[in-house]
Amino acid sequence: MAATKLLIIEDEKQIARFLELELLHEGYQVNLETDGREGLEKVKQSHYDLIILDIMLPGLSGMEVCRRIRHFSNVPIVMLTAKDDIESKVMGLDIGADDYITKPFSIEELLARLRVALRHQIKDSSPKELHIGDLIMDGTRHQVTRNGKSIELTKKEYDLLEYLIENQGIVLTREHILEKVWGYDYYGGTNVVDVYIKYLRDKVDEPFEDKLIHTIRGVGYILKEACGRGTE
Ligand code: CA
């Protein structure tokens, strides 16, 4: 089984380094970012099992990073803060953090909370397996296979495919896809949808005989099994 992958977003070098070493020692795979904005980008680009997020960060505050992550992901977030006032604790949970830990903390306490947050995540997302034809999307392992062949997708491609499968058989406009997959605060145009549909087609459709992604000219896209064949 692949190692659990964590991202630490923390600008205090000593704490970050300490955490990184302890978590590596526990067998986690660990990435480190020291800037809020760069941390957010990292979460958008790759899959993580849990995020450890400091509140006072350069670039973008931890609260804002958390709020934005929740637009596109349910990844568990444990927030770190030097402020132990009840107000920021409530606020952290309110914007979608799973837990909250006050500095200075003991590593045992943090590890215990990480385990709880990870367990909840596994329970919440339990056997979410999506199918269309011979394509299987395994939500718990974040894996996609078609006709038994494993397909490597980036996070955005994965999210797009997931959305298409959940809405299979329905014509989806570019605007709708953009809003659901990229989120409300995405300022680019709908061209990005076409670009990512092409990426997906190259991986999911091109190597196979039957096409799943269909263009509805002037409207958008639909995911469906090829019709007019055999049993269906
Ligand atoms: Ca800080």
C-alpha cells in the first residue's frame, strides 16, 4: 500500500523541519511548503491524504488557504496556531478544518490527531467506486483503470473525470463544468475545460476502442458509453 502523503504548510522553519522529521520517522510521505499561496497550489496539483496548515503564513493566511481548499477538496486539514483563543478555534472549524492544535504541542498529541483525522477521512469516503463501461474510478485509492489498465491522472484531470462520471448521460456545459470542477474563484475562461477534456481524452479514450467522452457542439460535453453496439 502506498504511504500516506502529508503536506505541511508552515513558515517557521524549526517547527516545519521538526514536524517533517517526526512524520517521516512515522512512515508518512511528507512535502513541505512555507508560503500559503504556494501551499494552496501544491494541494491543487497533487493528491494528499492530509494537510497540516499553520494559520499565520506569508502569501495567504492559513484560514484563507483552508477556505479555498474546501472549494475543491475534502482532504482532512489539521490547523496549527500559536493563538489558543477559542474564537480562532471555532473559526478554523467553521471554515472547514477538521481539527485544530495549539502551539506548542507535543508530537504525540499531533500524531494522535492526525490518525483520527485520517480515519474519519477513510470512513467518509468509503467504498466510493464509480463506473462507466470498463472504466473504474476507485475513490478510496484514488486510482483509475480502464479495461484493467491503470491510468495516471493529475488531480485536476481526476476531479474532472469524477464529475463527468457522477453526471454520466447528462450534457454538461463548459460553464457548469468550470464552476463545479475549478470553483467559483477561478478567473480564467472556459477554454481550460476544453484543454483538460483533451488531456483526459488522450489518457482515457485514445488508447481504447470505445470513446466515452463526447462533444456536444456548441454546448459542452457528455460522458456516455458508445451506443449502437451489441447488448445495449
Ligand atoms: Ca507561522
